[in-house]
Amino acid sequence: MPEKRMRPAVGAAMAIALSGCGPAATPPVVVPPSSRSAPSAAERAAPPSTTDATLVMLGTGTPNPDPDHSGPALAIIARGKVYLVDAGAGVVRRAAAAQKAGVKELTMPALDRVFLTHLHSDHTIGLPDLMLTPWVLDRTEPLTVYGPPGTNAMVENLEKAYAADIDDRLHGLEPINRTGWQAKAVEIAPGVVYRGDGMTITAFAVQHANWAHAYGYTFQTTQRRIVVSGDTVPVEEVVRQCNGCDVLVHEVYSTAGFARRTKDWQAYHAGAHTSTAQLAQLALRARPKLLVLYHQLYWGSSDADLLREIQAAGYHGKVVSARDLDVF
Ligand SMILES: [Zn+2]
Ligand SMILES: [Zn+2]
């Protein structure tokens, strides 16, 4: 008997796309991840071919080691340049998978800048991977790591942690370049943090548990504005930054799942993250053309449950619960 293999459920988001729905609206269209006949939500949500910025979900996960959701990381690609947000577990391998799936810009040498939202381990545990693996695969540019205060110490300490590896590769027989191992930390404050190649990137402060510095980012090109929430409770600044943006990528947890958590965890999550009900209210005012859920905390709920909860809370715009490798 040939061995049966399960195909990983990546690249197949679930979506509800509604327009002008009143209380008596028809039931939402829910596309199961396993559906291969209908176009995927990502395909339906895909930007027009003329757009000048593409969003690739590299990892949609959380600290939970769910094999279908790598650690949080995404790529925005404009004019051939790659702008990564966060470096969760698996970031480099997911970039390789996306390239294999047709996102040709996601080469190893192109992974040379990352914007960290905050320094929680689930968002940074792939940082040494991002610092070193593309170097071994011919990245000659140092990795530039933009992030909140504390980024410099993290990068310096990671270089120390891998000093023996770096030394061995530089001084052994590997025909390796002399420059790509270096990482350059740039500690940033809210405001415009990058401008060039037709891209303007703005960091903005969000509110996440006890972190003194946690950021979201807005990516603005001529044709598109993409806003990424990072980890946060609902904050007014996301509404201001989006204000009718093309794509709002926002973290979320299931309201029903939350009710199944213990009281002490509920207290933490309420001060750290955003529920589906809260996100629905926020999205009504932020008015994104497309709302993309990521960093989903399910706690027993499904993608379809998240979408139903958002609809039940009064948001009827286009919304997708992202899976790894979705492209928008
Ligand atoms: Zn997180
Ligand atoms: Zn966090």
C-alpha cells in the first residue's frame, strides 16, 4: 500500500465577502480550506495585477506550535524590494515556500530588512535564522533590523550567541561572502521610519500587555496602503492609520474561545490582544477594503467561527482569516 500523505492546509484562507447586507442578509459564503474547485479566498482577494505592492503571509501563528501556522511574519513586496514584518519561527522556510509557489521576489538575498513589531519571542525567535541562513545562501547585504528599543541588544546578543558559527564559516573552507552575516539594528520611535524605492513606512504605537514599546506599521506606496496591527488591544491609532486603507492586517482572538480560558489567562489576553467583537467595531470605523485576520488565537474555535463572530458583531465588510502563504 502506498503511504497516504496529508496535504498541508496552507495558502487557503477562509473568507466572508458581503456587501450591503442588512439584518435579513443571505448567509455568508464560507470557503472551506480543503476546497480546491472554487477559487480560494486569497485568489478572490488578490490585488489587481497592476498594483505596486503585494502582501504575502509567511506566518500567521502565535506561540502555539501549530504546524499549519508558522510564527508571525509577513512580507510586503514593492518594486522588487522585500519588507519583512516580524521574524517568527519558520520565517526563512516560509519565504522559500512562497518563492517556490511563485512569489519570485522572495529570494534569500532579498531578505535583508525586517521591521519588528515588538520583542516577544514568538515574533523574534526566527531572527537568528533571518540573520544567518540567507547569508549562507549568498546574501551579501547585512540584515537591517528595525525595531523598538531593545532591538540593538537583541541583535548584539544573537551575534554573540552565534559567534562560533560565524567564525567557523568565515575562516573555514566555505566559499562564503564576508559581509552578509552582519546585522544592523535600527531602533525606531513612532513616525516615518523608512522612505525609498516608492515606499513609505510609518511605525505607530500600539498597546500590548506590559510592553513599553510595541508597534504597528503602515506601508504606503503610490497605489496601496497596507496597515499591520502587530500585537495589540484595539487602539484608535489603527483606525487613524487605516482610514479606508486597502488592507488592514489585524491580530485577533475568538470571543467564544476566550470564554473557555481560565480567569488568569483571560485577564492577560484582555490587556494584550483584540477579540473578534472588538475588531468588528474597530473595522467599522477603520473601513479597510479588505480585513485580514492573522495571529489568530482560536482556543478551540475555527476560521469559520472567527468570521461568524465578526459578522455577528456587526461588521459586514470583506474579511479573510489568513493562512500561511496567502497572497493579497
Ligand atoms: Zn504574538
Ligand atoms: Zn506579543
